[in-house]
Amino acid sequence: MLVIRLSRIGRKGEAKYRVVVKEKRSKRDGAAVDFIGFYEKSTGSKSIKDIDLEKLSYWKSKGAQLSPAVEKIISE
């Protein structure tokens, strides 16, 4: 089963995440099927999002499920 979730990049204390499509049972930072965008939770009040909504809807139509974290990011 495919899931759309976050994969961590960046160094300690500077968390940045890629939004990726991958197998449900794979590791958090393992190989991904597709790269959808990135998310950076900034220390201020705003966060930086750059997510390709066309790819997101494509993978959802193919049966991929959103992780709770990605659902929360998209709803903001």
C-alpha cells in the first residue's frame, strides 16, 4: 500500500521535510516512489510549504493514503 508522508532532511535543529510517496512499510528516510514537494516548519509563526497539488491528487486517485501529518499540513 502506498502512503504520502514526510521524509526528514536537514540537520539537527533545522528540521525540513520532503513530502514523498512510498510504501507503507518502508523506512522513514528510505527510497521513495515519487517526490511531491517539501515542508519546512519555521521557528516563526509561518511555515514554508511547496507541494505539487496535481501530483498529490494523482497519487490519491491511484489509492495512496495521506499520513496524519500530511493531512494537517495540507489543511493549514
